[in-house]
Amino acid sequence: QKEVEQNSGPLSVPEGAIASLNCTYSDRGSQSFFWYRQYSGKSPELIMSIYSNGDKEDGRFTAQLNKASQYVSLLIRDSQPSDSATYLCAVRYNAGNMLTFGGGTRLMVKP
Amino acid sequence: NAGVMQNPRHLVRRRGQEARLRCSPVKGHSHVYWYRQLPEEGLKFMVYLQKENIIDESGMPKERFSAEFPKEGPSILRIQQVVRGDSAAYFCASSSGTTDTQYFGPGTRLTVL
């Protein structure tokens, strides 16, 4: 069974710090990786997608992918209280177009 | 551009009733996905549809659940004879192609009394 694992948290960081969120996946055939942010009671909102090994930066966000280690991470620089949310890692496998989600990591940024 | 639209946003049903959830994808998107999020749990894939076709329904419960995406009109997720365990948030997502990013709608929160 294909699995995506995340630490449920909560991960607590002070305002202005770097938040590091991690995700591992079980299937080496995975091709596409996504980070979504979900505020309580709201729908998932896409933050980043990454397809190749290495880093991808977009503003304060950096996604990192290491296919050999089956590991994908999200770094949030200069964390703000408004970044407090649950961050969902999602993986799309070769075989289909559905996304498999991790359970999410709850991030709390304290002022 | 309008994003994915879902209605109703909140739906209350008594056990044994039917629930119909509607999803209108982003204009120009022909791929629709339904996911369910049970309380305090992660998002789980249910079904993937293209116009008039079910492509993958491997995440759908075998009984009481059905989905369609007709040539005209929104995609419909139908739950017959609802039970309390069906209470969840149901999210629809759409994409423009098979490998493109999926964008999520606001969800329908179903409560079964």
C-alpha cells in the first residue's frame, strides 16, 4: 500500500524563525510532489509543487526533494503567525492521477 | 477566474436519507477528483472522473456511494442511505490535464444526525 508519512506535530516555532516540515513516501515510482496548506475548517490550498531532485524556491517557501531517500520537505523562512495551519504533503504516483496525502503537520507560529 | 465551486457548503441529513454533493470545476478543466476528510484525519481519494467517464473509483466505498460527471452540468457525488460514519468534509478538485496540479474547492461538510 502506498503511504505518505508526516509528523502530526504540532510544530511550534517563534515568529521570524525557519519552519521545517518533513514528509516521507513509500513508492519509488512517485513522480510528483505537492505541499498544500489547510487552515482549520477550510480547503487545501496549493503552496508548492516539485518534480525533480533538489530545491525549488518560491518567496519564503522552499521545497526540497530527494528521491533516493524518498523524502520531501518544505522550509518556511521568516515564519509569520498567519502561517499557522496544517501542512499536507501529497504524492502522485506513476499509476494514476489521484493524490495520496499524508496526515498533515500542524504548524504553530508564536508571536 | 472562478475556482472550483461546490454546493451546498453545509449539508445535514438524517440517517437513511440521501446526500447529493455538487462540484463545478474550474472553467476549462475536464478532470474532477473527489476526496473525503473524516474528522481529525487526512484527505483520502475517492474517485476520479472525466466528462461522462469514471476513470478510477478505487477509493469509493463499494456500497451506497456513486459519482458522475455528465457532459453538461456539475459533477455529482451521491451517498444513499447515509450513516453517521459518512459525516465528513467532501472536497472536489479539478485539473486541466492528467498530470497537472489539482485545485480544491471549498468543500461540503456533511453532518448525519
